[in-house]
Amino acid sequence: MVEKINIGVIFGGRSGEHEVSLMSARSVLSVLDTAKFNIFEIGITHEGAWLTGKDVLSAFENNSFKALQSAVIFPEPQQKAMLYTSSAEGHLSPVARLDVIFPVLHGTFGEDGTLQGMLELADVAYIGAGVLGSSVGMDKILFKDVMKANKIPVANSVTATRSEIQSSMEKVIARIESSLTYPIFIKPANLGSSVGITKCRTKSDLFEGLMEAAQYDRRILIEQGINGREIEVSVLGNDDPRASIAGEIRPCDDFYSYNAKYIDGDSELLIPAPIDEVTMAQVREIAVRAYKAIDCAGMARVDFLLDRDTNQLYLNEVNTIPGFTKISMYPKLWEATGLAYPALVQQLIDLAVSRKADRDATVRIYRSDK
């Protein structure tokens, strides 16, 4: 009899994408094979409390945590990634040794390298990019610089900080208007799912958009609007990644906003994208290049804008923990490429174990007397 693998699925989190994470976790949990895996749900509240127990996701969806217990994973390898529960008196009780962790956490404190750093300290296998790939992929400003260094085209942009916006709004707006033309997009540097993003057509829009974005991050990306088609491709792998066929999103909103992604449900997903073979090959090739440039691992969804006026392709972003909801492109693109959802999840688990084995091959002690 093959021993089951213990998988910890972590969701929720201290992020504006908390609710999106719950939707993704629901889909992931629905396809994990209980004949192969012992599944341990770990939810993180908006305030950052780690909780586990029975039907954790349902408790989070209903905002009712009374039946749950505080959860702890110590960031040290001696603990062997043991999941503990904590009583009101502070007594710890071991629950299970986790073999693999699946972080279904979007945005800050989950997708940005912070959680990955803790899991590295705990010396446990986990699905997705490491600290470097996660942090660079998450930070839209730094990511653009890395893409430029690798001669991958991105839209023109300027940046601002929260303190500049609060103290010198008119100067910030003047700098933006001297560098970019309307429409202009305002984005928090470290957030996804279109949270805090505003499409601006006037100076008044810029003022409101900057104030909105500054709520969610201290660094703000201000980007040239492009009359573009939204093209997405899924990438899978560690050192030798491969790309799926590309798909296109035709949003029901003015752009692919939070409502268009998760609430309205009327956006159109075209798989494969109606683009020519040359463009399809180019999208897949650039997606893999970008993935490798930030040392991504496991998975990522790579998003492009295809300019309707010039047919120029611009890389928009790399999402290192892409959505896994029922309408998410990442699994849909792999399914259309020939990799079914259950097989995709199994490959992600295998890639996490392989990445861990690669880390274990690194010598951690230097002996000068050799």
C-alpha cells in the first residue's frame, strides 16, 4: 500500500485578494485526490492569524472561525514541517508532518516571496516560485526593469511613491502628463487581480486613481494605456519550462477589472486565441524567456497586450500564483493543450518535490581545511 502524501493547502491571507484566494482554494481542493493525499486546510485571516481544523475553507467563506484552532508551522528544518495547533493556554499539539505545501495565496504576504521565505526556512517542498521569482514577479516596477534588461518589450511607464502622492500630487501629475498620453493606467506595484487599478482619461481621473492605488501600496506604477487585446499563456516547469497554447480574454468591462474577472462572469475567454501562428509562437517563446529571467518555478501565467493598431506585443506581467477558480485561464489553457486539471495538479506537486531535491543538493557548510 502506497503511503499518502500530506499536503497543506494555505489560503486567505493579509491581502486585498483574500476573497479571490478563497475562490481559488475551493477549486484546488475540489480536484485533490483524497486517495493519494491527506489534505490539511490552513486559512490565514485578514489580520494574519493562521487557523486549521475541520472545513476551514467553509468557515472562512462564512466568516465564522469559532470552531477553528490556531495553527503553527515553525520556520526551522528541525521541526520537519510539522503542523501544530495551539490551545488558548498556548500548548502546542502536533497535527501532521507536511510533505508539500500548496500556497493558494494571491497578492501580498503570499505571492510576493514572504511566505516562500518562511517555507524555505522550514525546509519543506512547496508549489510555485521561490523567494526571488515570487518577489520580482509580484513587483510590477522591478519586473519591468528585468524585462527591459532582457530586451522583452513592455509598455512605457513612470513611478511614484505614496509619500510623493500625499505631499506633491500636482508635481506627480505633471510628471505623468509630460511622459504619457491618455488613457493611462494606475496600478499598485505589489498587488494583482486588478485590485486598486484605475483607467484614467483625465487629470481628475489621475488624482482619484493615484489616491486609490496608494491605499494598497507605497509604490505606484503609472503605465501608458495600450489599445490592446489581452493574450495570456500558462507556463509549467522548473529549469526546463514549457508554455501552453495562448488564449485571449475579451472583458465585459472597459478593461479586465476585478468585477470583470470574478463578479460579472460575462467576460469572454477564447481558447486558443484567434492569432496567427507566428504570433502564437512568439507569445509562447517570450513567456518562457520571461519565466526563466525571474527564476520562476512550478507555474506562472504570463499576460500580454497585443496592440490592435501596430500588432506590437507587450509583456504585461507574470503571475506566479495564478487563479485556480472555475473561470481561471491557467488550468483552462493547460486543459486545451492536453493536460487535464488532475494531471496538472499532480505535475505541480512533482515539480515542488523536484525543486526541493535540487535545493537539498546545495552545500550549506564550507570547510576551508579540505
